[in-house]
Amino acid sequence: MASLDHALWPLKTEVLGEKKEKPATDALPATYHYYEATGRRAIGNPAEDIPAFLRRELSVGDLADMMQHFWFAGAKRPAMPLHYHVGLGREITVTDRMDLHLLWDNQGKLFIKPVPRFLLDPNFCSGNLQCPDASACHRHPADTCRGTPRRVALGFLYTYACLVSSESDFYVANEKRLFPCKEDDKPLEWADWKILARELLQLYEREPDVVHPRFLRAELRLSRINTIHRLTSLPLFNPYLRGRHNYGSLFRDNLAWMAAATVFVALVLTAMQVGLATERLQGNAAFQQASYGFIIFAIVGPLCVFGLVVLGALFHLVKDLPSLLRRQRGGTAPDRTI
């Protein structure tokens, strides 16, 4: 079978009934949020600079620098269907950030990005997600090459071919408004989606390289992504997505597990005290040494852990202080963890 041209948009199925005479900008959102070079959050008009919008919209963010460590956050497998996640009791949480798509947390949330209208428009994608001149990609890759956004888009759509594989999944997706409406404001039809999903699956089977490697490991555990980000990025110990937005919840969540650990330590100390009261263990040097070491750990350990929690709170306070001061002066401040 002939190899695909990776510079072209390979999908041809039309599922929304878009009129070809309509301008391409009609498929774009009203506005979009992005971060400037200075780190300040801004709002832009996607119609003013479509390539810049697509580079930001179809970006996996800091996940691109962590992909070699993804083995720690999730298995290499296709996304599980939506009905499976619902059966596990996970709450489908809508997010417009591509880098949060298919991340799940310990509270049962599964972040899913809805399908943008422009990605289901073959005419728009053919005009904006394929390279008009392959040689130009080598001369000015940052300005003209659309290879990475195209691979992210195809990988993203491939995850939907896995998520929505049956009519049950399709109804869940429509309930959560994960698909855009058709031209006449009617919902996307199952028969149309089935054709596009099969086309996506056949495309991946023919040419797996057209899919961005981020999506080869579909669901990723957010807590482990946070751990990877803390250990591999600067500043250290900064989570990928902050789950707490006030210091009260920070202390409350950490004190909860510290209290559970204290109960366990108390049980072990009680058992050791009973053991030392028996004649057999009173003269056992190894048990005496172990008891001594564990007693030191029981005294020093909680103090060290509580000190780390306090240092973590101080770290976030110092990091957020410039933002708080700018807000006090009436400016806007970035918060990349929200």
C-alpha cells in the first residue's frame, strides 16, 4: 500500500454539512486564550492569525518535554470507550486545553477536550493544516511547517475514534456536548461519525506516524504527571496542574494523610512496647536496635513531613507573590497551573 504524504491533510469525510462558500474563519471560535512571551495571559482573535492560533490550540504544551517519562503515568494503549469511564464512576470534565485531554485525577475527574468545529471541516484543514511547500518546512520550520499541529490534530481525532466506538459512547458524547452541531444546528448523526471514525482507524493502521506520540498513551494519571513535572522542570517541585487553589485546602489534604500515618506509627509503637514486655524479646539485641531506630523515626519523621508541607506552602506563596502584587495594582497576572 502506498505511503501517505505526511504534508497533506488525509481526511476527506464531511460530517457537519458545511457549505463550501462559507469563509474558513466561520469554523473558528470567537476568541482564544494564550500566553505572551512575557508570561502574561492574553485573549486573541483567531481569525487575525490562523497559523498562530493553530500552533497554540494544537499544542500539547509541557507534555512534549515529558513524553520519555510517560511510562510512569500511563500504559501504551488506545483510549478506553466513554461508557467504560462512566462505568468506573469517572466524571467527564470538559476542558479546552489540548494538554489536559485524557488526564484523570484521583478525585474521579476525566478531562476531555471537545472536538473543535474546524477539525471536522476537511476544507479548512486542507487549507490550514497541510504544508503548501514541503521545502519551506526545512527553510523556516517555525514559521511555515504545520507538521506538529497536524499530527496533534490527527492524534486527538484518533482518540475520539477510540472513545466513541459504540452508540452508547456516542450518546454520552452528545450529552456532554463533545461534538459540535451540524450546519442546521442539529446534533451530529451516528451514521456520519461512524464513517469518520473508521476512516481515522484505517489511517492510523496504514500510517501510525501521522499521529503525535502523545496520544499513543491515551489516559494519563494527573498525579503522576505532576510528579514528573516536579522532578524534571524548573522551578523544581512545581506541579503540572495545581489541584488546590488556597492554602487551607493544602494543609487540610496533607494533614489528613499525616493523621492516618500517625495512627499507623502509634500501632507499631504499641506493638513494640508489648514485645519489649515479653521475656523472649527483652534480651533480643536486634529487636532492641529496631525499636530504638523506629522510635527516633516516629519523633523526627512527623516533624520533617510537617516542615516540608510548610515549606511547600511558603514556596507557592513566594511564587504567587508577584502575581498578587500585580493584581493589587490592577494588572492581569498569569497562572499557568489553572
